[in-house]
Amino acid sequence: MSKYTKEDIFRIVEEEDVAFIRLQFCDIFGTPKNIAITTRQLDKALNNEIMFDGASVEGFVRSEESDMYLYPDIDTFDIYPWRPQSGKVARMFCNVHTLDGKPYAADPRNILKRVLENADEMGLKFKIDPHLEFFLFDTDDAGRPTTETHESAGYFDVAPADQAENVRRDIIMNLEDMNFDISSSHHESAPAQHEIDFAEDLADRMADMIMTFRITVKTIAKRHGLYATFMPKPKEGVSGSGMHMNILCENEEGESLFSDDYGNLTDIAYQFIAGVLEHIKGITLVTNPLVNSYKRLVPGYEAPVNISWSSSSANRSSLIRIPSQRGAWTRLELRNPDGTCNPYLAIALILAAGMDGIKKGLVPPAEMHENFTGATNSDIRNAAYENLPQTLGEAIEAYQKDELVKEVLGDSVFEKYLDAKRRDWDSFRTCVTQWEIAQYLNKY
């Protein structure tokens, strides 16, 4: 059931003195895009008559037939609380449609929608609860981002050690103004690293919320003279930033399908785990899309390295763990994604992989009882588990081999995404780094 009607939007715009509405969408890499309209164009927008040039968007069409329409999702209407309070700015997320009115196959929001339609046919309702980590760094005299910080705080520290307590508070207040249900926030393990957690929501809404979260964090940080980054590993020798994905599965009555009446995992839960583990190598290029992503997925920093699962909530070295809350709250936590991914595509692929496990009745491997927190590379090599891709290059190879990934993304997005990541990898491979200069120049 819709939250708003068109009449509601017109009324809110008038009552709240909204002057501009941003019609938001994203490219295949999760980069936010928008077209800003004035209230005079609102009727046209709500009738799905606003056009844009798809050829100008990364991963979209590159042809003469590039004109596309934006179909606003009116239930995503929100006013940006940090913008002027006279002549306010609002936004709506949009689905992209072609000239003939059909959903555009390469639109990430439409890709996730197709996966969730398949879930509906199976009687499954998925909710997502992401835990996003980020760094707040100083800027230089010209306002450019650095990786410097004046603080040395760690896990759960408070002010004055945590120098960004007020920044987090400001971020949270703005998020709550946009209907986020914030559950907690804290300083993370590395200096200048933070986490803000919010309650689970339906998978499609959560993808929108992740996009909003990233924009909000960056905007408020800038207002405080800081630079917020979701880059997975911006500094050596400290923990990287991830986006652990907690997944809940319910039936149409809202009852958990991952837990029985006694809090035990159900067959559906085991099958979902098996499906994700089966496809995780092919998915990793999307959940961990940067060269830098693989600097985080290394031993010693609580990030997963091998393809494993554990029913112990304490085992944070496993790829999938089961948090301690059970019953209606039973969830599966996938720990490898990071905050630079396209949330629509990442969630679509994770859910599709789990659903594939359910359809096929897959059985997961034996759970991992060893805890590899603090393990060395040698320990990992000698363990009896497959490893996640260790480089973007390895992720590219696995991505190409997984037919499910191609089926979910569609031929166009699959190939365009692959081409872009190959370019990234080729560029990195031919780059001479400062590490190489320091290691080799004085020796050879």
C-alpha cells in the first residue's frame, strides 16, 4: 500500500515551501544522479513525463535512441533537512523507463525490482539491515580530502578522544528527519572510523536508504570541515570499512522463515546460506567493486577471507555468521560487502544467490568452528576453506564464470560492468606505486 498519493505530494510541497525537487537515480556503479525541477514541473514529473539523455549516464545506452523517462516513486519523497528552510529542496527516487514506457533493463533499481518479484512468487519477503562504516578525515587548506586525522580514538571511545561525536550526532539528527530509525552509533576501531546503524527495512527501500545515508554522511561531514569516505581501506595498518549485510526472510504474514519456533535455523536458512556460498566468488566483483576493496579483505583485521559460515555469533572471521538474536529476529550476516558498492545490484545478487540455493535445495558445507581473527596469511593458506577473491583481477575471473550473475544483471549491465572493471584492473596493474619505488629502486 502506498504511503503517499499525488495529491499528498502537491499538498506537502505547498505546506513545506518546497522550491526544488530532485529526481534521483544512479548509474550501474551506484553513483547518484539527479535532475532538479521546480515545483512548476511537478505535475509533469508525477505523470512520468520528465526525460533525460541516457547516453550521458555510465553503463546506460550508447545509441541514438537514448532518450528515457524518469518514473518517480512518490513513496520515497523526502525533504533534505540540511538545505534552506525557505525554498526547501526535496527528492524522489525514480525508476528509469524507455520511450515506449517499459522499465529500462539496465536501471539498477529495476534489476532489484525483478529479483524481488521472483521472491514474491516464492512467498519470500526480504529485509536488509546494513552496518556501514566510514572514516571522517581532515581536509587540507584548499578543502581537498586527506587521510589525516587529529584523533587517536578506538572502539566505543567517547569525547574528547572521539573528536567527531558532534558530527555523528548531526548526521543522526538529519537522518531521523528523513525517517531513518537509528538504532545505535559508535566510534569504530581505527582512528577517525565510525559506524551508524539503523533498523532493517524491505530490501528495495533499504537500497534507497543506503544511497541516502551515503549522501547525508558526506554532506554533514563537509559542513563540519571534514571529509567522509566509504573507501574500504584508506590507510595501511588499521581496519578497513565494510558494510555488513544482515538479511531477514519472512513469509507474507511477517513470520521468520530463517528460524523455527525454538530459534533453530530452518532448512530455508541453510539453503539460503548454501546458495550465497555457492555464488559468492562471482558476486564479489559487485559487492567489493574497487581495487582497494581487496586491501580490506586480508587476515588480521576482522574482515572475512575464506568462504565459510558459522552459527556462532562470536566468530567474526567467518564470511556468514548468525547473530545471537534468534526467533523472529534471526538474520544471516554477510560480512564481505563494502560501502562503495551499488546497493541495488549488490542486494539483488545476494538475494538471487540465496534464492537459487532455496530453489535447488542446496546444502551448505560444514560450518567453520575455527576463529581466524588475527590469523596470518600462512594460517589462511593452510586452512581447509576456499578463499574469497584476493584481488580485483581474481574477482573479474570469478564474475565471468557465474551464469547466475549474468542472468540477474542482464547481458548489457553484465558486459558494461565487466568492461569497466577490466579497465580499472589494467590501469592498476600498469601503475608503479610508491611501495615498489621504496622496495626496489635502491636495490636494483
